[in-house]
Amino acid sequence: MRRLSIVKELLLSLVERKKFFLAPLVIILVLMIVFILLAEIPALTPFIYAIF
């Protein structure tokens, strides 16, 4: 639950300070984290490798 609050706080900070140019960076980082977490599941590994 704490991780979600950190992400929420980061996004609210970006909107409040009008740092919209950082949004693609945040999106790419989140996608990379998701792929890394999915790659650790042995049953899903072949599907992740097929994407790349």
C-alpha cells in the first residue's frame, strides 16, 4: 500500500509543478518495473521474451 501512495504523490507533484515532460520517463520506469516483476515468474517468462 505504501508503494501506491509514493506513486500517487509523485504524479500529483508532477501535475502541481507542471512538469509534464517527465511523464514519459515515469511511464517507462513503471513499465520496466512491471516487466522485471513478471520476468521473475517462471510460467510467464517465455511470453515476456516473445515481446522483445
